[in-house]
Amino acid sequence: MDYTLVNNLFETYKEEALSGRYIRLDDLAPLLAKLPSEYKIDSLGSSVLGRPIQSITIGSGELKIMMWSQMHGNESTTTKAVFDLLNSFKDECLAFILKACTVVIIPMLNPDGCEAYTRLNANHVDLNRDAQDLSQPESKVLRDCYDAFKPDFCFNLHGQRTLFSAGQSNNVATLSFLSPSADKQRGLTMARKQAMEVISAINDSLQVDLPSQIGRYDDGFNINCVGDTFQFLETPTVLFEAGHYKGDYNREEVRCFVYKALIAGLDVIVNTNIRGDKYVNYFDIPENGKLFYDIIIRKALFDDQILDIGVNYDEVLVDKQLEFRPKVVAVADLSDFYGHKELIANNSKVFTTNNQLITVGYEIDFVIIDNVKLSLNL
């Protein structure tokens, strides 16, 4: 699709009621209530704590596409993008998708985890490791929906931490994708190649926005993961990972990139006969590295050594507000790593505000370098 058109669609249909990182079921209820009548809303079941899990069905075409978001409750960026997309389906520009496809979206698979802002569900189970046991009600809901709908393609929507780089480089992985393996040998099954072909097209479409900032997730096989299971069942499954963009800890810029990726994926599925023969460029996407800290303080003096200090933000929910708390996670030579923000200690000692030398494990809002107080907060 035309680049300018997609930008305009996002600006027109962005769901302003959703913002930030803490997105819970109560935020979605009024949005579901105002959807037009052609959006079919179904109750699929309930979470451990009895919260409803719902799906939205839109479109009348033969191609069947299934998406789910917030399988991990603290990964909310894709949920924002999903509602931006749902709003955009009202526009005639996207009518071709709804004529060709029937789309089923589960916008919040793990509402208990969303409420608590945690990866796990209320039973402390990672739903993305429960695809075989199906021990949790949320896992059963997803599998039952999959079995009943029999999708031609699946979009598995997640979020990733700020540490990921696009390859072994100083480019942050703002988005990452994966066509999961279907076996331990990581073989190129037809379904896997078809998912790779979709990802290749998405990657090409986003290079204007994110040159060298898209990564490829590790493809180690784990049949307990939902994507691996669905790929094993011969359904082409695309993992989306919403990552970091410079200064965008609330991931409002990233939601736009996810939105564009969703439209690009739908566009290529509708307008191309995805046969799995155009998958090779998938391997040109650099595999994710883990080269970033949120903050690096360079050239700090520790006894007779010059070392670096790595700081990451812990995301902590306090009274339904998300706080980003700086925590020292490394004191080492970090010359092979990068900081989203970097400070230079110039071979001086770095102290806390209590005049203590920095050590791993400290939660600190400020540091003192050469008698200058510097904030580590966002």
C-alpha cells in the first residue's frame, strides 16, 4: 500500500483512548461497545479470575486470519495497534482486506496478567509455554478458537524488552519478527516458508521508517510455545515483537510501526499468492542481539579499574500507575554494548546521593559524578 496513505490512516484512526503501557480490560470495554454492528463480538470464555476473553470478527472473505494480543499482560503495544487497525477498517481504503478476508482478533488473551501488569496469568503460568499442556483456561480459549476458526494465517502479537539490537549492531530492534520452527531441526516446512514470505514483505515495507531497525527472533524450537505449535499444525504463523524506539518508553511511536506492519501483512496476504517461494530474503533480516542497556555510564573509576555501569529500568505498577525505576544491573567493561542513554564519568568515581559507590542491585534515581547530581529517571 501507498506509504503516505498508511500514515494518513494511522493519524485519522488512532485510538486516542488507549495510551501508555498499562492497558487493562476496563480500558477495552468502552471501545468494544462502540464498534459498529458489522464487528461481531463473541465471548470465548473467562480467565482464571473470571474476566471475560472476547474476540472480534470482521470481514466476509474466504481467507481466514487470526490474531491475538496480550498473551503476556505487560506487552500492550500491539493491543493499541489492534484498535487503531479496527478503527481503520471503517475506511474504504481497507475495504479490499475485508472483502478478501475474515479476521478474528482476540485483543486481550490474558486479562488477569494485564490487570497486574505481569507476563504470567493469575496462576503464575506463562501462557506461551502452555500450548501443549493447555493447563490454563486462557490457553484453552485460544486453542478452541484456533480449532473452530481454522485460520489460514496467524499473527501472534507480543512485545520485547529494550535490550534487543537488530543484529550485532548499535541499531535497536524496534520491531522483530519470527517464523517459528515446526521441529527441532528448524526445517523449512511449507507453512514456515509462507510465514517467512509474509515477514519479508513486511520488512520491505517498513524500511523507510525503520532502516536497519528490524530484527529476526531466535528460531529455537519449543513445541510448548503457541507459535511453534500452530506452525507444527501447518498454519503459517507470524510472531510480531514490538520493541523500543529512541525515547519512546511509552511505545506510542512503536504502536504506529506495529500498525503499519499489520496492514503490510494483511496487504501481502490478500494481494499475493503466498506460496512460500519468496522466503529467502527473510534470512537477510539480522538476528536479534542483546546489546543494549537503558543507560550506560562510561569510564567510571572503581579502585584502580575503569569500568562501565549498566542501568536498566524496572517496570513497577504502583496504584495502577506504571513507574520506570532505574536499577544497576552491571558493573563491567561494556565497550561492546550500547546505551539508549549514555553518561560519561571521565574516570571519576560514581556515587549514590548517600555518598556510596555504585554497586550491582542498587535502585537509584540519581548519581553524583564530580559533585554534579545527574538524574537517571525518564
